[in-house]
Amino acid sequence: MSTTFWSSPAPAGNWTNGGAEARRAPEAAQFTKKEGCVPGVTCSSAEINRENKMKRLGDGLFMLKKTRILALVLCFAMAISLAACSSDSGTAPAPSTAAPAAPAAPADEAPAETPAETAGLKFGWSVYDNQQEFFQSMTAGVEEKAAEMGIQVILHDQQNDETEMVSGATRLINDEGVDALVISPCKPEALSSIVELAKQKSIPVIICDIGDGGTDKDAIIVSDMYGGGRMAGKYALQLLEAAGTASKNYAVIRCEASAVYAARRPEGFKDVMNDAGYTMVQELTADSDQTKGYEAMQDILAANPDIAAVFAANDPMALGAMEALQEAGRSDVLLFGFNGDAGALEAIAAGTMQGTVAQDPKGIGALGVELANTLCTGGSLSYDDATNKEIFAAVQMIGKDGEVLTDLTAD
């Protein structure tokens, strides 16, 4: 793959270096544009059907059937060494599965050129927070797919800040002249002005996860959140019944209210648990933050020590809750998360978490680029929910032994 980098003075705001080496940047930092192509790779702009979509989203974690956690962690370690993804001191590296290198073309064969319809396209990628491993992996999916298709990508890190999200996405549209905007919004309720501006300029908007803020986007890619919550609930019941746990109480730690799709996760978990005769004794919000997850778990233990299980709606909050449970010596409390982050997988391997519902952020990012390219080259999209323009990504349950539990379904 041939990759070209160049820099220019950054406009005000938190722009970051492009590529997997992205890091937080100060106001006067440089931002980098990146473009590249893979010889011999072409891309169809035909309508994306569900079968092909699920195949793409099957790359990475979902290709693993009955794979032990040790192998998963090894894969993540290998990906980190190759991609050199950044992380804060409390943030684990982004999960990624490296594909085997394609065989070299025979000497007498010229490499195929980038398809004419993708040549010269430039996409803006505005990411929720590129310090979180989930979004690092999503960024990797965006960049790798764009490089494969010969599409230039400009990366903007919102750093989980509403003002930066709006100003940065606006710069992508007005100053950078992108052909499409792919965005994972930290504050979906603030998307309105961004989408309206893009529509005025006939720029497609593809939203990756979190929420759409009720905007007239072109598509939103979301995991089966409710179904994933149900999987976690079913698995919790299996473990509780096998252990003969006396307590029939459980607690929930939610994401921020603006994460409307993530709100479906605990609803699925609660429906399964409540139908089985369990009682939710407390439900707190921790804003998708590990420290707040720790504090929420402390509050839950103080107010309701008689609990058998806790469901955290994402893995950072689950890891925070895990710390509080460990400090309190409560190894009897079962803990479940959602995302399939590397940190959660390591905790499962250590026996300090019992499971996580695995999403495929890398696949979601890659699909975002493909959908944007389809619209930019005159194609149309297929939706799982045409009314809300939703395209679903599959999820799977990772159990306490590090296995993909294929017998658990989302129904």
C-alpha cells in the first residue's frame, strides 16, 4: 500500500494527526491529511445488501468461533504493535485483527488502478473520542477501508466535547471541502446544524453509532443494542442459576442520556431479568466513563449491598465498576459489559468480569466509508429500518471462558 502524508497549519481546535497514530493535539497543533490506495483492489458502488454487509462485519472478532480469550488478547497485542495506536494511562489499546498480506502480483502484471469513481474523493471522519479504544478501532476501520478504496480521509477528534464536535465538523464541510461526512457524534442532539449545512452543500452524512439527534441523515449504522442486552441477561441467568445464587437483585449502570441507541442495551437486559423474577434495585448513569463507573458501583454497593449481578452498558463503565467490586471484596457479584473492548476481554481472562457483548467498531467504521462512497458515486442504500434509515450491525456474547457463545440469540 502506498500512503502519502502532508501537514499544514491547523485551524483553531483540536485537530489530530491522521492515521492510527492519532493523539490529542493542542490548539496550535498540526493536522494531517492522508490518502492511499492498495494496488489491485477495486470497489463496487452497487447497493449494499444485508448478506454482504454481515459478511463484512464478520471480519475481526465475529470470525472467532469458540476462540479462547488468550488468542483474542494476543491478536490485540499484535495489532497494537503494528498500528501504534495511542492510549491514555487508563485506556487499553483498540482491538483490531490484522488481515494476512495479499500475495504479490506476478512481475509481468501491472497493478490495477483505483476505480475512476473513487479517485479524488475526500471524506471527513469526525470521531467521538479517539482516546477510547472502541473509537480507535472504528477509526482504524474508516482509514483502512478508505485507503483500500483510494479515498482521502481527514480525521477530526471531537474529544467528547460538544463545541469541538460542531466546530470541527463544520470546518470539514466548509474549509476542507469534503465529499462526504462520516461521523460518530459525542452529542447527537447537537447534530442538527452539521447535517443541515451538509445538506445545503449536497454532502452525504453517514452516522456511525451513538445516535442521530432526529436529523435527516443519509444513514446510521447501529449494533443490535436491545438484542445484545437480552443476550447478556440470558447469560447472567445461566450463571446465576448454575451457582445457586440466593439474591434476586441486580443493578444497572447506564450511558449518558444523549446516547439514545446505547439506552436500548440495559432495556434488553432488564426485560430478561425481570421476566425471570429478578428485581432491579438501582440504576445509575455514568456517562460512558470509567471513573464514573467506579463511583456508580461504589454508590450501588453502599445503598444495595444485596445484589447478585451488575450490567454496565459499556465496557469502560464496567471496568470502573470492576475496580469498585474488587476494592469491596465482592467477587460474588457477576459483572457484564458491552462493546468487546480489549480491557474487558483481559478482565474476563482474569476472572474479574463474566462477560461482554461484543460489537464490531472496526467493521462499523469500514461500512461507513462504503456507504458514503455508494452515495458519492450515484448508488442507493438498503436499510434494515427504512423509516429511521438504520443499518444494523451484529453483536455476539463473549462468556466467562473467553468463548463466543453462539447458542445465545438476541430474540
